[in-house]
Amino acid sequence: MQAIPRVTGNPLWESKLQGLRLSASRIKVAFGSQFWLVAPELTLFVSEKASFVSNIKIVEVSPDKIIPIWESSPHASVFIRPDVLTRMADDVRWFIARKGDEVLSCWPVCHNDDGEMELPLFSYFVGPFWTDRGWSVPLHRSLHRRLTVYEEFMSQFELLFGGFVCSLPVGHTDVRPFDWWNYHRLEKNRVEIFPRYTARIHDLCGMKNPALNYRAVRRQEIRKIEEEKSYKVIDQIDLDSIVDLYVATMARQNEVVSDRLIKAIKALYELSETDTGFIIAVSDSLTNHICYIGLLLRASGISNLVLSLTDDRYRKSGVTAFGINEAIKKSIWLGDNIFDFNGANSPKRGDDKHSYGAEDILYFDVRYRA
């Protein structure tokens, strides 16, 4: 019995197994002969004793096949748009769950340049996402559907990569398929699940003045700067200015900026110069010194504040609130209805982000090592 690669010709590993339950296409197999597992594609030849327990098939596909899936997904975010994730990740491979000819779900798997499973820097919600038809099933079938599909993905990734790491999309709060993985196999590791929060302002386009929902001190800071006219907004800035301000910000926290971080910032900067994002920068009107930079990515009606940097010399000036308010106003002008601060997971930063009237939104990071 042999698994034969359909796309890649190099075997990832070889394994001699007996009595294996092959999860790659949910096949139960009992045999005594050798089994050689060759590659990530799922063209399987099995003995007559094989018992099929699922009609879900996991297939690796090229990024261009993902675009219509992403466009039809209720979980679509800018971070999993194929052209964006390809730029942000060192390496990404795309897997789909298919029932017959119908695609139900997609799961991008990211690795760094060292071949380690790792989500891209400055990314959020990079993990499985569903087509509308795959996700929108009656309640009496929904749990079974998600259990079956996720078990197929997890089984395949355990074989291919020795585990997985992902961040679930907003709205995907039922983590039981992950919590129940290896439920009855006590000798195996369990999936680790980490609750996380982001902060979002909803219904932007329905607000005449979003600042009315800000904390009073934020409105005061913005009003003071607008009245004094001591700062000006610019939407064109070079990469070096962003890197310099980021390095200075990290140095204040005694953190060293690696080449990987600079590479990631460059990717974000390049994306911000397309219709996928934008930059809001604020400079001192007298000196032209850049004192605030906000870098945003956007898609599916959501603006995501990925980087928010303030020069330490201007930290108490209120320029941060002014800059964020300008970013929110531009998001509305672009037609986005949600503003996501992308993460609110520490006391000080979380409180600051919610001071703009943002709602707490729960999501989950998930990790498994075989």
C-alpha cells in the first residue's frame, strides 16, 4: 500500500506502520505489511480491507485556487487573502477540505525560513476559514460537519508536519473540535487553546462622529491638537522612517529588532501602498518631524491597525489619539464599516484601545504538537 504524490515529487518522510488508522482521508486500515508514506498529496491506494468512515478529502492546492474560496468566505480577512499572506509569510501552503467537488474549508499552513511552523509576524486570524456553503449548515448538522472536517485537517497535518499552529477567525468560538482531538487517546498530546481578544469599532459608516464614543480624555486631546494646528497629517512616508520609529519604540522596551522584523515591516509597507492598506502619519508642523505613524491593512470592509507608533518625545502630546482618529476617519471615507485595533491582550494597551469605544472581541489561538 502506497501514498503517491500528485504535485510534489519529494517525499517529506517515510514511516513503517502497522495497524494504522490513516487519517489523511479518514481511512481505517488493518494490515501487516509495510506502509511507506511519501508526500503531502492524497492520492491513496488501499487494500480491500480499508473501511471508509468519511467522504471528506484534504487536498493541497495552489494559491490561485484559493481566491474564489476567500471571496466566498464569511471569515475572509485581509490576513488570509492569498496575495497578502504570501507576502507576509516566509512560506505558505494551502490545503482545502473537499466533499466531492464542493470545497468546504481552507487552511493555510505557514512556516518560517527555518522550516518551523510559525504564523507570520504582525498577522492575525491566520488559520482555517470556510466557504459560506461549508459553514452555513443547519444546527443539527453543524457540529458534525466541523468535527469531521477539522479531524481530517488535523490528522493530515499531524502526519505531514507533526502538528499545527493557527489563529481562528473572529466568530469561530466553538473550539470543541480542537479540544476533543485525542480525547480518548490518552497517550497522545492534547491541543492547546489560548483565548485572545481584539478591540473593534463596529458600524463606522452609520456614525456621524465616531469620536462621540471616545473616552473624554481622547476627545480633549484631539480637540486641543485641532485647535492649535500644531500637527499635520501626511499620507506619504518612506520605509526608513517607519523602521526607525519602530526600532526606537522597541529600544524603549529593551527589545532588539531582528532582520525578520524589518523584513516583515517592509512587507507591510509594500502592502500599504496598494488598495490593501494605507498609512496615516502625523508630523510636527514646525519641525516636520514624524511623531506618529499608523499602518493599516484592509479588506472585506475592515480596516486593521497593524502598527501604531508614537515618537516618545510626543507621547504626552495627544498626537496618538489624533493619529488614530484620522485613521478611523479615513477608514470611513474608504467605506470600511469595522475598525480593528488588532489585539487587546495587555492591561495598558488594552485599556488604551478600548478608550476609543471599541468592543472586546474574543478569538482563539490554537497549537498542537504530536
